[in-house]
Amino acid sequence: MDISAEEYLMLEKMPESSGNVIGYRAIGTITSSDYLKLEPEVRELVKGEGNIRILIDLSEFKWEKMEAWLRDLKFGSEFRHEIQKMAIVGDKTWEKWMTYLAKPFYARDAKFFHSSEIDKAWAWLRE
């Protein structure tokens, strides 16, 4: 089965990001190359702000390629002490369960929000 280029899209930085609060929308299938963009942006933010708060919108997420899983775990290992809060936004049950994994591996605190509650997610991060 051929997979079209449209299925491999990206992690897109969200315009609502400001100060120590940053958000990314996962669109399509995430690859390890997406982390080549994400990691330096987050590293720079941590360097300038110290503790950060991050929103991950999974509403348009399809899957993460296997080669990206290792980069994903490396990202969590590197930044979990600097990520004060992580808001996971989506509508699927498994996305909600990911929030429980985020606490010990990605952030000091994590909370799930349904896609319709994205404004609440941003507000929670800014509290």
C-alpha cells in the first residue's frame, strides 16, 4: 500500500503560544523528523523561560511512525522536569489514557481536555 505525502504532515506550532506556554497541533502521521523541529524550539524556550507549559492537540492526529517513538521517549526524558504542565487535547479514549502516561514521563502535571474544551486547556496552562 502506498502512503501519500499528505498523510505525513507535521507538528504545527499553534499561534496561541506565548511566554512559557507553547502549543502544537499533531496533524496526520508524526515522523522522527518532526522532533528535529520540536526539540530545538522547546529547548530554546526552556533556556529562556525555565519551566514551560505545553499543549498537544491530537484532534487531527492519525499515528506516530515507529521510528518516531524513540525520539518521543527521548523528548520526554530530556524535558519532563522542565514541563510544568501538559494539556492533551483530543476526543478519543486512548488520547485520554495518554494523559496518565504523560505525568511520569513527560510532565509534572498533565490533564486531558476534549477538543471542544481547547480554550479551557489554554486557560489551565496559563493559571
